[in-house]
Amino acid sequence: METQQARKVESVVQPTSVLEGAGVKLKRSFPTGHLNYLDPFLLLDHFGSPNAEDYVAGFPMHPHRGIETVTYVLKGEVLHRDSMGNEGTITVGDVQWMTSGRGILHEEMPQVRPGGMDGFQLWVNLPAKHKMTKPRYQDVRSNTIPQFTSNDGALIRVVAGQIGDVSGPVTEIAAEPLYVDVTVPPKSSFHQPIPRGHNSFAYVFEGSGKFGAENPGDAVKIDQPALVILSDGDYVNVFTENNPVRFLLVAGKPLNEPVARYGPFVMNTKAEIDQALEDLRRGTFVRED
């Protein structure tokens, strides 16, 4: 029987400050000069500030094609509406997993609240055979996301994938993703199997922890904020010393397909990008059928 191996820390990426939308301050882990994408994941942004001027301009109506956007709100509220007539609010603990497919126009507008704003957006690539499917939403309310404490004391929220016998509410995603929010208390640990061959990362956004080894002595200490790219292997271990750590753990099956990207469009060829721009120009980007 083949020996199981712990995933090691392959690289550490420090988030870069960027302005997006109409002027929202973000911490971007990728794409940057250090990392373009981690198949099937295309973008990871951390939006958060106590200052309304950093986020209130929001993300006015804009198009997407060929990807899925995953919005997870830790603090505050985001109003959204789209070209299909959908509208609603994403609030504390909620997740919106939007499959843009062949094309959608939508806007996301953070609301000014006393506690400020905090959350994440992840882009997940769609395989070629699904890029022109009908758009859909999976709006996941906080109270439907399972949360439990492991035997080692870690607090775990499961958005997608499976931890032990607990499955996340987001389903039918081609990348077979794992998306979990993990808090490990001081002097404790966290262990999670990840299918070999799937790409994975951890985004540390509170505290510090030691990642990527069989035992604490060989693990790499990571302080927030940082993106940890993990090597291939069968599982990930995280250890804490005197401080707790909180991180997103994300993994998915790589598509191994060509990537052609232009802003909010991600297709397989430049010709498909040109077609998206032409559809937008002609007013045929959004279809009702």
C-alpha cells in the first residue's frame, strides 16, 4: 500500500493591494506577478475595511462569462442584482456561488454598516463543455452552512466538499471543490484529507499557524495575511502554538485546459473572448432562453 504523504508548503504569496470595481480597496492574492492562477482557481480577493470610503463605491453592473464567482461575507452586507431579474442581500456568514456560464450582467454593492465590511471573492474556472451553459445561482444562507468542532478543537464551516461525514451545501460544481473556513485554537491541530492530484491552497486571514508537514517541528509558520500554496499529497496538517489561526482551505480538480482571459471573461481561446466582446457590443450577451 502506498504511503500517505502530507502536503508541504510549496510557496507563500503576500496579498497585493489593488483597486477594483468603482474604487474598492482589496487585498489580492492572485492573479498577481507572483501567481497567475492555480487551476481551476482564477482569482482570490479579500475585501475588508472599517472605513466606508474603502468599499462603498462597490462593483456596478458588469459582465461575466465562462467562470463561477464565489462571494463569502464575514462582516457587513452586499446587495446584488443581475440581468436575469435576480436581486437580494448577502450578509454575515452567507455564500453566493454564481455560475456565469454563457453570460450574465450583475452588480455587487457593499452597504455602509457600523462594523464595516469583510469577506472574500474567489473565481473558479468552468470546463469548456460548461462555459456556455445557462447561468445559475446557489445562494447559501449562513444557517444552512454546517459548522462543527473537530475532536482536536478546530471550528470548521463547510461550504463545499466534505469534512468527515459533514458535506457542504454547494453541489454540482465541475471542479469538485473543497471550500472550508477553519479556526484552530492555540496549542491544537487540524488534519484534512485532500484527493491526490487536486490543487489546494490556504488563505490565512487571522492569527498564525504552522502548515505543511507531518509534525509541528517541520512545519512552516505563516502569519496573516498570506496565501499558502500547498504541494500535491494526500492531506494537509495545520498546527498552532500560542495563537489561534483562521484560514480558508480551498482545493479543486484541475481542468488542464487552455485559459484565455480578458477581464471578467475566461474562455479557452482568443476567438471566444472576441465573440464575448462582440456579443456585449451587439446586445446579445445575455440570452433569455
